Amino acid sequence: MTTSARVAATAIAGMLLVGITAGCTTSPAGPHAIRQAWAERDAERDRECRRANGVLVAGSCLPCP
């Protein structure tokens, strides 16, 4: 392997490492915002299910008996 190939491989590996670790970090406000987004999504799914005369159970809309 030539010197330029080693430098290129090292640079690519470094960029991959930085990209992976940056994607795994969240800010302190992150978990709260994520919980809020999921709660809003669940509430919307519940409203849609009720409009279809169903009941939301464990994330699935089931027909009312």
C-alpha cells in the first residue's frame, strides 16, 4: 500500500468514526423532546383510530366489539 493510499484510508476511517459518534450523541433537551414527539404521535394515532370507531391497544388500532 502506498503512502497516499494509507493517508486516504486513514482519513476515510477517521471520517466514519466521527460520523458514527456524532450520530450517537443527544443534547440534554433531546430526551424530553423525543418523549414529547412520541406522545404527540401516539395522541394523533389514538384520534385517528377513534374516528374509525376503533380502540388503540399497544400501538394497534383494533375494531370496537
